[in-house]
Amino acid sequence: MRREPWLVPKAISFLERELVTPEWVVFEFGCGGSTLWYSDRVRNVHSVEHDGAWKKAVEEHLGRTDVIELVPRVYAHVVGRFPDKHFDFIAVDGRDRHECVKAAIPKVKDGGWIMLDNSERSKYDRARRMLHKVSVEQVGFWGGKGTHSPSGSKPAPNNWGTSFYRIGEDR
């Protein structure tokens, strides 16, 4: 498993060069290579995952079992256990993204970021509209995700979108 997010390469560069700091506290809906990548760069990362076998595979590469929480069905509510304005960054790259975005908005610090992966998909229109209403800055990247998939089994299409939304004080 590669220790990098399966995102549009320019989005990874944006994260690396413009956003991520060692002091960051990150929440992630859906785990994978990104979990490994964040754990190498930030103070704290908490991920939720619905697939037990995938969670175990990521933990084997992570070398820890206290980062990823297994929640077999709907997991948008998990971020609600944390205080409002707790996270510097929330990555939405898992199930039920509209509900995850809705739950994430109050949990991001003023000036913090929410990332919506696969933001080109029409089924995430509601999530995008919600983020546009509360963000003071939006940055999007489009293209292929490279030649690897999380499982290493197939190349990625060339029409993916990864969007970042900086959340303002007035939500």
C-alpha cells in the first residue's frame, strides 16, 4: 500500500505545499493511503471506516490500531463526538458524503478546510452546495489519480475532481 492519498496529484501537492502543518488535527471519513500519509505529517488523525478487512490492511501498514475506528454502516455521526471547531482539516472520501459534510461543518475550526474527493460526481451536488454556502475560499483540482488504485489492481480514470473548501466564521 502506498503512503499517499489516492487523489488528483495536484491536490496532493496542494495539501503538501499549502495546507498541512505538523500541528494539524485531522478527521477522515474513509481510510487508506491517505491515513498513512496524514499520520506521517500531522499531530493527530482520526479515521472512520466501514470495511473491517480494509481497516485491518491499512492498520498493518500504519503499525498502530488506535487511529482508525470501524463503524460498519453509517458513520457520519462519529465526528459529532468531538467538540465544535476541533479539527483543522476534515477529508470526506467515504460513504454518504452529503451527511458527512453536514456533520463536518461545525467541527472544523474557523479557517480550517474540508476536502471533498470525487467532487465531479453529480451525486455530491448537495454536498458541494452546502460547502459553497459556508466557505470563504474554494480550490479544485481535476485530472487522473495516477496509475495506482488503493488495492493496486487498476489504473484510475482521468476525470476525477478533488475540491477543498476553507470554512469561514459565519456558518
